[in-house]
Amino acid sequence: MQNPPLPRYEALKGFICGKIDNGEWKPDDRIPSETVLAEDFGVSRMTANRAIRELTAEGRLMRIAGVGTFVLAPKVRGTILEIRSISDEIAARGHTHSSRLIYLGKIRASSRIAGVLEVAEGASVFNVVIVHMENGEPVQLETRYVNPLAAPDFLELDFSARTPSDYLLGRLPVAEIEQTIEARLPTPDEAEHLHMDLSEPCLVLDRRSRSGRLVVTYVKLVHPGRRVTLGGLTVGGAQDKPMTGETTLRERAV
């Protein structure tokens, strides 16, 4: 007895995956539009839309409104709610971490940064900007602001030898974190530091960490979308669920 034919959307998914797997459509390539795929494959646009939606959810494609649908490269996985140094994550994959320091110094807190760190506007706060690399390839741009009350010797540290996360996690226990994750296009500076095209999507994680009542640090972590996917604990406790779109998370550490 013959197996029933595949649904048309499944057949189209197989066609698209075949193009990706045989290298005809490479990472970062823009694939044909839904309309073109529907016409070439002889299906409705609704069927083409379903195939692309499901492949996007499965991490094979990424859609950017008004720009198109792009092939995603196989991704490494980073943690979300578990605060872990990127150097430890890279080492756990058997790869080599290195970093490039862009800026380290003291700045006057803008109204936004002051509000996030819960200090007075114009107060002195510490700022560090670092590019983290995995096997020499940029995978994260870290822009971090630190409350001097939490880490008065922060500017004296050698961040070529340890990451800011390593230092802060070792100094103060994290009682609570708040995070926002979004997918967007990079700024020109972000694209330059991460060796990205301006049309290539990135994943951005904003995180604020507290120890007791004190806000210790606020950090923005920008990742090239084709190289990194963020996963980890969800609010309900399920593990390894990838996060897409824009999500705000809050967890009280135990």
C-alpha cells in the first residue's frame, strides 16, 4: 500500500529545505517571495505562507517585514534567564573565547540610564563596551553600565582576562533579573563591530540585575541573528524554548 502524498505545504517545505541543504540557498540569502514560490510550485499563496511560517518557527528561515525572508545558518545556543558568562558558554562548546575592548570609563548617567540604574540623573556610572568573539568571529556586542556602589573597583579590572559577567557574578549574588529580548536590524555601529550587513537581523537582549535592593548593572547584548539563538528557561519553567519577537521576562533568583 502506497503512502498518501504529502500535503502541499509539507512538499514546499521539503523543496525549500532541499535548496538550503544542498547549498543552492546559502545563509543570509534572501529566498523568493511567497508569490513567486506559489507560482513556481503551483500552490496557493496561503500554502506558501504556511510553509514559510513553519520553517521560520523551526529556525530555518527569518522573516523581516518589508525586507524579505532569509536563510538562517545553523546556530549556537545561548542562555536567557540563566545568567552565565559568555566565556563559559563558548568554552562549554569546546571553542575559544576572545574579546576586544572598545571603551572602559566613567560617564554621566543620562536620564534613561539613571532611571534604569535607579541613580540620580548626571551621576557618575561605569561604562564598558566589549566585542566577544568565538573562534575569532564576533558573536556578541556588550554595552554595560555599572552602579559604582556595587563595584567600586570595576574600572581597574583587566577585561582581556575575565568578562564583566565573571567579575560581577563573583562579587554579588543576583537576586532578580529583568530582561527584554527583541529581533531588529542593527545600527551602523553594531553592524561594524559584529561584521554584519545592515540588512541582517540581530537579536538584542536588555538585562537589568539586582542584588537586594541595589541595581547592580544594566547591559545590552547584541548578537548576529544568523550566528546565535537565545534559549533557556521560560517563566513557566520549561527548558530550552527559543524566544522570538519581543518578550519581557522577569525572574526572581533562588
